[in-house]
Amino acid sequence: MTNVWLIHPISRRVVDVLAKTAITPNQVSVASVFFAAAGAASFAALPWPVSAFAGLLLLIAWHVLDGADGDLARRTGRASPIGELVDGVCDHASQACVYVGLGWIVARNMGAAGAVELALAAAASHFIQANGYETGRKTYRRWVYGAAWMRQTQSQGGNIFQRLLGGLYIGLSKLMAPGETRLEQVLEPKLAEGGDAASAVREAYRRAHVFIVKRSGLLSSNSRTLAAFVAVLVKHPAWFFIYEITVLNGVLLAVLAARAVRNRGLVARFAG
């Protein structure tokens, strides 16, 4: 909901301006990290309740730029697997800033060791959850709209660091899309036929997965920002970490189970 009514409209206006400049999508991605860091610092350093509201506004700016980099890349013809990888790395760096800011506050109450353990557990959960969310969203765009993403476009180019990160991302994404390998084998030939056969595949996938894609928004960065804001506002930042470790991991498991069931259904329908 926040994407539709707030983040995406502002991002589009930002891209309208940036598209006329020499600013690159990767530069926008990097700039987004600085806003996330500023938001996290506001949570940790400013007096309450100013800390909560200032942090929220700065993190919204982060989300705006995070949405603008991809749109800018598509509009200016600079979309690439490397840019997608930079975007992913910056997303995780931004979220890490939020963990450090909240962890700093938690450490004041429960000690550094306890805060570090809680933050690391939440960060590991977030890494997996974020990949699961992005995998579902991008796979949906691939099958319904024909938009390729890193799993289809990554080559062996780039340096060893880029290949390792890309391999890790893709390997984890395969775990987040149960049944996708078999689905590829069944649906690709149908898409290659074009015409009514391809349209039937796209519509069937849309009907099967649109509900999951919408509900998996709970795993997005936007919902985490709201959770962090609430946790700081009520003076219990540790609740944010606990929320990620318990509630959001439960959501991820439910999403994966639903994807598996729907993918099996699509395979059964089109395999004949």
C-alpha cells in the first residue's frame, strides 16, 4: 500500500528529474545507503520522540531512491545484471545501517553481547526473507510480463567478487522458488510458441501467484521500516528484531509453501 500511494509516485517524479542528468542508476543506489544510514543515526542519536519521526522520514527517502534506481536504469537503457547486483548489495547495506542503529539502542538496555546476538539473528533472517520477497516479485514479473532478471541474464563476465555474489544470490533464490526448475521446463516451450499458448501461460501464472505476491509485501523493506518506527516510538527497539525472527520467518515459510503448491498446480495443468 505504501508503495502504491507514496513511494512509487515520489520515485517516478525523482526519475523524471534524474533522467535528464548524467547521474547513473548505481550512483542513486549508493546515495540511498546514505539516507538509510542517516535514518538509523536519527533513531539512535536524536531525542525521543523526534528520533522516531526523523528516522522514519529519512528511511522513506531511502525507499524512494531504492525504487528510483531501477526505474532510472530501465528508462535510460542502462539496466544490467551488475546494476541489479549493486542494487541488492546497497539494499542489504542500508538495512545493516538500520540494524546498527537499533542495536546501539538495544545495547544500552541489555548489553552489547545480547544486542549483537539479537541483531545478527534478525539480520540473517532478513537476508533470507528479502531474497524470498524479491525472488517472488521478480519471478512474477518474468512470467507475467516477460521481464528478465538476474537468473536469466547473468553471464560469466565480471570479476570474481561479482560472480561469487551473483552465484550466492541466484543459489538462494532457487531455494525461495520451490518447484520453479520443473516449472521452467514445462512453461518455457509454451512461451516459445507465442500467441494464445503464451497468453494462457501468463494469465494462468498471474492468477495463481498474484495473491501471494501481494501478501508477501509483509517481507518488504517498507513494512520493516514501519515496524522499526513503531518499535522506536514505543521505546522497545528490540521488538523489531524479535518481530523479524518470529513473525516474518513464519510469513516466509507460509509464502514458500503457497508457492510450492501453486507451482505444482501449474506443472500439472501444462505438462500434458
